[in-house]
Amino acid sequence: MNTPDTAVPVVLAGARGHGRWHLDNIRRLQDKGIVRLAGVCELTPLTPAELPEGLGTPEQSADFGALLDTTGARVAVVCTPIPTHTDLALTAAGKGVHLLLEKPPAPSYAEFRRMADGVARAGVACQIGFQSLGSHAVPAIRTLIEDGAIGEVTGVGGAGAWARAQSYYRRAPWAGRRRLNGVDVVDGALTNPLAHAVATALALAGATRAEDVARIETELAHANAIESDDTSCVRVSTTGGRHVVVAATLCAEDPDEPYVVVHGDRGRITYWYKQDRVLLQRAGHGPEEFEYGRTDLLENLVDHLTDGTDLLVPPAATESFMRVVEAIRTAPDPVQLPGRAWRLLPEEDRRVVPGVDGLVAAAADTLCLYSELGAPWAFPTAHPKEVSP
């Protein structure tokens, strides 16, 4: 364990919104002597009440680069609006500061490559914030697959039926946008709140690199008065001949835990990735359920710097996910669902698409798109995109 003198100094860029989770996590690791919060980068400084007790008085500045210099930060956690990720990451890399970069790492594949290549040239470590890939369930599922527990894998499905109030899209200027002031944002259901389902499904399919992706089909829609998608699905055809289908909505009737399911010809493995819970169902056996621990990604990054532990989610592990982001970015704008396809729950200030919960589950179960499942608001055609190696 590090001592207070050897605790790794960290600067957090973006400490409000989801950044509050990072503040709490840094506090947890600071209590263990692993890191020390040296600085906070926000346009408006945090008030004392916004800092968790025990974090002291970190230096604050709106100038990220200057803050890295004055604090002597060794690690930067970047939890800022999606379009800012690449430039902030490269600022840190240029100063030799290692990175934990929130997902999605960039709003386009070109920006992702600019970030990943720049970080590699600078020789700094970069961890992408897909916390689900830090779960010990992921290697355990891979072992089950390799051991033939469910036979030959035929495909992987993912399902996310969540709910968001209309106020969710008013929390920031970029929320629910595909572009803002001419800059890509791509803040959709599959690329941001339920991005973990996509990245985890691709990881369990063994298709994490760009060259693993042969074809991507998207169906994007929204019930809310937004630009991006809140009800969507994607099918990735891998070069290995598998299909990965992830369906998502932020307009669920009864929101539930998102999951990924690995289909085999003799069984299936379901992984509720926020709970680190796994259900194994296979021919000739009763169902078996397992719960696993999880390695924190910031802690893993520090271990990588101090003793060479392998990074759990380096940029290369998210290339195929970024191919999906790119396919969604370049797809036709999402379809506005007609008024008859949704209803408002005034007491919760949210829009609901009746029947969408079942469609999301069916897509993950059958590896079919919404249109193929006969959704009443079915899309006339999916938008396939061949992916060049």
C-alpha cells in the first residue's frame, strides 16, 4: 500500500454530474493511501459542500493544462462532455500524465484514433472507463466459453431497458444531441448510458478490435423531443461469423437491470453487468448462479503504473465499440416515434414506449432487430454499414 507521501496525485476534470461518482471513488482510494486528489478542473470551482469530506482542499482551476503542471499530477481522470475528451486526453499525454478517460472515449472513430495514437506516441497509459470490464465475471465467462460449458457460441445479445425523465435531456447543452455547434456529440442510448452493454457484449464475443467488425446495422429512434436516439438497436456481424445484437431504450415501462447474454448451441450465460451476477443455463444441468467481485479501473491504472499490472481496458479494447459509435454517428438521423407510439407519465416526467421492454428482451434473445420483431413503429429498413479493415 502507498503511504501519504507516495500516494499518486490525481487531477479530476469534470467533478459534477457523473464526476461526483469519481470524487467518491477517489476518496475511497485516498483513504487506502493509493491516490491523492491534487486538483479539480471545473469551469466553476466546487464549493466546500460539493467536496466529499476527507478530500481536503485540492487546487482548483478551469485551465486543465496549468492545473496538471502546478499539482504535479501523475494521473488525470477525464469526466467531461464527450466532444472534449480527445483534446483533454492529448493535453494530459503531452505532459506525461496518465489517463482514466470516461466512456465513450470519443464522439467519432477519427477522434478516437487521434486520441489513442497520440497517447501511444506520448508513452502514457490510458484506461477507458468501462467499469463493467473490470468485473471478475468477464474472465470467468470467457473461461466457461473456452471450456465448452454452453457448446459452440452462436451469438451475443445485450438488453438495456432503462428510464430517463425529460429533465435528463436538459441537464447539459450537449445532452441528447448528435451534434452541437457543428461538433459531433453522439449522445445516444447505445453510445452513452447503455454503452457498457455494447462494449461488454463485444468483449464476450471476442470482438474488441476494429478488424473484428465486418458489418454494422443500426435502427435508431426517439420518443423524447431530442436529436439523438433513446430507443435503438444495433447488430454487429463479426469477421468470425458471429452476430452481436444490443437493444436499448430509455423509455422503458418497468426499468430493469441491463444484461448481456452469450448464446451457445447447448446453453446460455447471462451476465447482469451492474451487479456482477452470472447465470449459467446448460443442457443436462440445473441453473447455476454466481456473483463476482470487481477491480476498480482507477486502482488498476495505479497498479499498472507501480508494478506493471496489465490494464483492463486500454484503448485497443474499445476499437470495435468505437466502430459502433461511428456507425451510429454516420447513420441517418433517428426516427421520431409518432405520438401514438409513446405516452407521458406526468408524475415521473418521462415518456414511455408501450411494449418496448419486451422488444428489448426479444432482440437480445433472438439476435433480431426491432423491425424483424414486428415493432408497431418498425423501421422500413435497417441501415447496414460495411466496415473497412
